[in-house]
Amino acid sequence: MNTKLLYYDIIYSPKNQSMSAQSKSKKIIVTGGAGFVGSNFIAHIMDKYQEYEVINLDKLTYCGNLENLRGVENNPRYTFVEGDIADPKIVDAIAERGIDAIVNFAAETHVDRSIVDPNAFLHTNIHGTFTLLEAVKKYGIKKFVQISTDEVYGSIEKGSFRETDPLNPSSPYSAAKAGADLLIFSYFKTFNLPVSITRSSNNFGPFQYPEKLIPLFITNILENKKIPLYGDGMNVRDWVYVKDHCEAIDMVLHNGENGQIYNIGSNHEKSNLEITHTILKELGASTSDIQYVKDRPGHDRRYSLNCEKIKNELGWQSKYDFDKALTLTIQWYKDNKEWWGKIK
């Protein structure tokens, strides 16, 4: 089976034709599946559910990388379609073939880039989500899971955000994600669509694009470069290993209640400076490799999530100890310089 389909292949193939020979399989569209968390999620689903067929719809922007999917690309239950989630012709051409669920990872996510060029974030994060919701409504798709972010809540000095707390985004990126979340709830209330939203803390692990803090710092040290640390380095984030996050999304996909939000975090709150020191120690580097740089505009001081809801209602618990997961991540980047070297 040819696992890469282009626009022409989809639009002009017979209507209602299955995208594979697996007629009894459950079909899931994973948007943004060539990205960091999306590719890890596809690997998780393909390994765990042998009856599932996954259609990966990805625009292949700078952070989309088909090499992330080498482990599944030849599986007959996997299909890749290159396309924009904001293009209704492509979305409809896939959805009309009988889709059971959509899991939407597709998003512009880098805060710094959103400050320089907000337009791309509004296009993908809001209009793209709208296009997918219209497809869910039009074709009676049974489940839509939106992968959102803890950044929609803004910064919190003490305590932790609950799912019912108001949204207070600080950047064009988080504002676009918050707007998508609100749009999704409007479709739930108006059209009774089967939607759920997940909001996770910072992810780390294999295949993360090296513009994010952990892979950037690891790869810079491996290249004998300085680590650019914003401000005083005391901005605090909770960190969740990507494999834990994928398991949580799996639970929401299969058991999450419609119209509900689920926070996902591991209670591993660390300052950026703490993360930096740990990476330096693991790689045998010195604190002289830290280069303090001017803080970015609107840089939230602390994120923190209360995750009791997903634990109590769905039984999810993070399995990975932070230090061990970070060691695994550092080793992965040490072993896969060919992957990240050409990206950087």
C-alpha cells in the first residue's frame, strides 16, 4: 500500500472508498501527526490497537518531520496525507470516507514565533480547528479531541489551575489556542458535538523539535554552543514525559466525557534554571555555558495544573519519573544526531 496520498489521490478517488483494505477497522484522523507529540501518539495507537487505522493529516511545516514515523510508515494501517487542516476540501475528502474520531494536534506552538508572526497561528489554531469541527458536524464523526495547552490559563503565582478557571492567555500563541477551545465549546453547546479538550503542561521526549527548551539546550551543549536562558531563569513549568501524555490522550479519546476539559501534568515543577543545571550535569558541561539573554515579552512566570480530574475520573497517572525520563531524552538526542543535526 502507498502510505502517502496527495490531494489529487483523495479528491478524485471514488467516494466513500475506504483509505485501506481494513474494512472493519476503526479509522482515526490524527492531525499534525508528523510533529513531536502527534508522531509519538500515532506510534502509541498503532502499537496498542491492532484494529485501528490511522490517517495522518499534516501540512509538513518546518516542525513536521516524516522521519518521526519511520516505525509505522510501512504499516498497511497507516496513511499519510499532506495537507492543511484549514482546507475544507482536503478535510472533507478524508472525512467522507467514514471516520470514527479526530485527534487534533495540528497547531503552531512556538511562542517566540507567534510574537514575530501571529497570522500563521490564527490560521492554523483557530480556522483549522473550525474546519475540523465542521467536518465532525457534517459527517457525524463520533469523537473529536482537541490537544490544547496549559498556557491558555496564563501565569499563576500560587496554587494550580483547575479546568473551570477562566482563560487569561499572554501570547498570540496561547490566545489562538484559547480561542480554539472556546470555539469547540460553542459547537458542543450549539450542535451537541462529541468534543473533549486536553490541556497539558510542558512536554519533553524523543522527536521534539530543537527550538524548545530541553532539546535546544541538549543539542547546543552537544554542539559546544552556549545555552540561551531567558531572564533570570526562574520561570517555572511542570514537565510531562511525552509517553505519559500520549497515554492520557488515549484515555480521553476512549473514555473522556463530551464537553469536558482534562488537565494533564506530572507535578514535576522545575524552574528553567533547574532544568539547565540538570542538563549541564548529565552532559558534563559547565555553568559557564549558560548565556543569559533578554527575557521575551509577556513571559509567564509560572504554570501549574491541578490534574485530579483525569486521575479520579479516568484513572490516569504519570508513570515516568522526571529525572529518569530526562536521562532517556538526553540519551536519545545523543544517539540521534543525524535526526536533529539537519533540522538545526
